[in-house]
Amino acid sequence: MTGSAAASSNGSRRSAELHVDPAAKFQPILLRRPRRGAREWLPVLLRQRRLSTLGVLVVFLALQFLIPARLVIGGLGAVGRPSVAVGILLACLWLLSARRRGGLPAGRQPIRWLLGGYLSVQIFSYAVGYDRMLPQIEANSADRWLIFNIAMVGVGLAVADGVRTRRQLDVLLRAVVGFSAVMAFVGLLQFLRIVDLTQFIRFPGLRHNYALIGVGARGDADFARVAGTANHYIEFGVVLALVLPIALHYAFFAAPGWRRVIHWVFVGLIASSIPLSISRSAILTVAVSMGLLAVVWPWRRRYNVFVIAVLATAVFHVVNRGVLGTIRALFSNLDNDPSIQGRLSDSAFVSQMFAERPWTGRGAGTVIPERYILLDNQIYGTVIGGGVLGLLALVSLFVVPYLISRSVRLRGLSEESRHLGQALAAVMPAALLASGTFDSFGFATFVGVLFVVIGATGALLRLENVRPSSAITRTEPGSRYVTTPLTAGLRDHLQRNVKTCGQPLNVSTSDQEQP
């Protein structure tokens, strides 16, 4: 090869190495492909492939659901869950990508601003707490709170900006469903008194932060209530209730054959395990999430799901006599329930503490039972710890993703994307309601699922290229799918009869039912 040809070859090879595929933006590289002559003992996977954001996120979910919540890294306390360490890694990788030109996907990404604003409020509240000269026990709690929130925000940003294709998003959400089904199966084995698998899970370097919760009892007959691998019975039921709409989405749109069967098995495991927590919070959460999902279904699907639900409830009642009656008693005997009365009695304490520091609060993560009282309500805890500013940040964390998902529901290009948008939207109000019934941000599995869903709404918005100016997709009467809200007809009527300053709404039709 001549000198000029060699130079040309080297130049083209160098330019190819420097070229970055636009589709590969925000691809955190944990191990690059080794150069020639690299050590051959490296595992084949690490020698031949790059570990992508999706792979790290799946590892995060596996650690969240498969390792009991009370197994932590020694010396780190409650924030020492291995999944939290992965969240910190994702936050660092996102920052490195953000500092690199072209490292993040181009275009609008409201989730990025939402999570950035939320974390900024937590940092400000952290400084407010230290400004009042915290005692050491509160300072330690504030440190753990900030570390935990950085990790969860890192997870949300990694999903929103790191998922590159719609297929990757589906893989991630299917992983959420699959791991939730595994946790439900562990809870089912506990309820049937077959085996408690959490007693046999051990990993080097991990120790129990608290004793395993085990199988509890509730009601006059001491019915078993289970937590699976979650930290508490309430968290177990609420997390499954939040994942159920996503599980139903993938069951409805799964390809015929064994894939569809597997997804319906997942749905069955998740749905049947929710009552095993014997928790009011779980029942309220599943009622809200399923109600918001069913409102966009065609009537035939609603009837089918209703009939199946009634039959499944009857079978559950026959197999597990008394469990449903115990759950019903949780709602019918509210006046005599100590947990309800305790929550109501907390109102006076919350009002007093809020009046002292109404705008900035006492500092995020500093309101701990050891020095105050046990506030079994995330809204109350946020009001005292973060004040009005912290409460606005918390509520925005639920409201903004809901509006984004609803936008995808109304403007998505396919029925599958629109239904996924509604499934993600259904999670947010249900999670907000659950946060008013227990201290939800004290439970890492709940928060991990929440931030994955928040990031998924941003990823879906970006991948579907949905904008406020996009045309609303609606169906005509008699079509197969229900796409727009009930107010869509009224809006069209007003646009036809009232003169406005803007342009008329561009409405298209799609997904007509085939004969």
C-alpha cells in the first residue's frame, strides 16, 4: 500500500471512529469494545457488546424486585439497597452525557425539566434543614433522603433520555411487569404457606437492615397478609396495583401464541395477589388505576373485563373464604379502625408544624418518627418537611407526567401507542392517592416504579414525536376504539359555532373497525 493510500485509509478509519450515530445518543458505555490485543479472558458479552442504558435499567429493576427490600449494603442504612447504588450510577452517567455535545436526544423533553426542578427543590430543602442546626439523627436522615432522591431522579432521566427506540421502551416496561409478577408469585407462596423465599435469599456484602417482615395477620380470623419482596404489606399491594394497567396493556396487544399466554399469566398473578396484602391503600389504588384505564376501552372490552373480574372474585372468595370480607370490613368499620383514627389525629400536629414554617418547611427528610411522630401519609410528611414549595414539587411529579401521557393518548399515531399512553397516565393519579394513605416515599420499590413510569412518559412522548400542535386522533361513532375524552364532542361543537382567534382544531380519524 502506498503512503497516500495508507494515509487515506487511516483518515477514513479515524473519521469512522469519531462518527457518532444520532440514534445512539445517550448510550452510557460501561465497557468499550477492547482494542486489538486486549485481554482475552474478558467475558464474551463484555468483549463484543456495549452495556447500554436499557441493560443497566433492567439490572436496576431486578435488584428492586428480586432482592428483599430489607437487605442492604452494610453500613449505609436504609439507603443502602443495591438498586439505589445503580440509580446513583445512572445519575452520574446522565450528567456525563449531558456535558458532552450531542450527548442527549435533541428536542423538547419536559420530564427533564420536571425532574431537574424536583431535585432542585429537594436540595434547597436540604439546605433549609441544615440552616436550623439539625441534630445528628435528623441530619443523617436528611443525607439519606437526598441520596435516595438523586438516585431515583437518575433513574427517571435515564429512562426519559436513554431509551432510544420504542422496542427498548416496551422491553423495559415488560421487565417491570415480569418482575412484578415474580414478586406477586413470591407473595402467593407466602400466603399459601408453601415457602417464604425471602428467608433464603442471601448475597455477600448485604445484611438485613431490619428483620424480614414475614407473613403478617389481619382481621378477626388473623388472615395472612403478605409483602413478597417488598418492605411492607401496603407497598406490596400498591406497587402491584400500579403495574396492573401496564400489564393489561401488554396482554391486550401481545402477539398471538405463547407470548400472549405469558402476559395473561402475569396479569393473573398480579391481579390475584393484590388482595393478599389486605390493604385499603391497595384496593383504592387498583380501583383508581383500573377506572382510568377502562374509560377509554370499547364497550365490548369493558363487558369482557367486568365479567372476568366478577368470576375471578367469586373463585377467589371460594378458595380464600373470609379474605374479601376482611377487606370489606376495612372500609365499613372506619370509625372503629385505630389506623384511621391515628391518621386523623395527626392533622392537629401537622397544622401546628406547618404554621411554624409554611413555605420552606423544616427540611426534606428530617421529619422522622424518632423525634416527631409516625406520619403514615406522604402528603403530611411533605407539608412539614418541604412546606408549600415541597408540596408543589411533589404534586407536579404526578400531574405533569399524567398530562404528558394524556397528550400521547390523544395524539399518538397508533392505537397501541395511545393505549400505552393511557396506561401510563392511569398510574399517576393512583400513585398520588396512595401517597395520601401511607408514607410512600419511604419505600424504595414504590418510588422506583414511580420514577420508571415518569421517565417512560417522557420517552414515549419523544419517540412518538407528539407535540401540542399535533392533530388529535379521534374515532367516529361505531368504530372499534374510544380515543378522545368525553369533552371532545363539546369542544368540536364550540369550535364550529364560536369564532376564535386561533386556528381550528385539526381532527383526523383513524383505526376504523374493519368489517
